[in-house]
Amino acid sequence: MEIASTRYLPKEVRTTLPDDALKVYDEAFANAKSKYENDPARAHKVAWTAMEQEFYLDDRDDRWKKK
């Protein structure tokens, strides 16, 4: 599933995050983008932080999992 805002993420991140995490990222990015119109880097940081609030990277298998 390709989500519009995630196309700016590095390929290894796009292909590593599960669809649910990409959805969280995408929704947060859309909200942050409207708030920080001229600062896409900040919108990305907000979206990434939102995703990390719901998912964690499991060190045992290097996969993102829901908390």
C-alpha cells in the first residue's frame, strides 16, 4: 500500500514499516503538514514521533510492532 506522504521516506523505512504504522504516519503527517505548511521536515518529525508512540522496533528481529 503506497501512502502519499510516505513516498518521501527512505525506501528501507517504507518497506520495513507495517501498513498500520504507515497509516499512523500518514494521518499525522497530513495534520502536521497543514499546521506547519512551510516546514515539511517538521511535519515528518511530528509524524514519525506519532508513529513511534504506537509502534516499537523489536531488536530481536528488527521489525516494527504495535505496542
